[in-house]
Amino acid sequence: MMLFNYKSKKEMQENIGNHLDYTETSMFGEEYRSNGVFCGSNRPHITGIKGREFFAEVVMRDDKIASVKWVKQAHGF
């Protein structure tokens, strides 16, 4: 799962229309897509970025954030 380098949902929402600040974590290849949908999270205990833990589904268009949907922590996350 990708790590989103934002300290809050609000900060991520404010960056719609900008490039995504993220960290790849997959051992099986890149998860980032310049056009598409993928999930990720903010994990403060891993990134060291102070803030709250959250999970989100991001829609990207032309390497920019098009929309963000908040995901409740679920099984498998």
C-alpha cells in the first residue's frame, strides 16, 4: 500500500489538482498510476509525519489528484 505524505485528510483534500506526495512501499512493483485509481494511507508511525492515520482511495488524471475518497479501515488494510 502506498503511503500518502500528508498529515491530515484536510491537507490531502486541499491538494486536489496538484501532484501527489507519496512513498512507494510495494515489493512487487510500483502502485502509482498517472491516470487511474489506487488506495493508500498515512501511517504516522512509519513516515514520521505528525498527524492522524487515515486511508484513502485516490483518482489521478494526468499526474494530478482528481478526487479523494476516504476509506474506513477495513480487513486487509
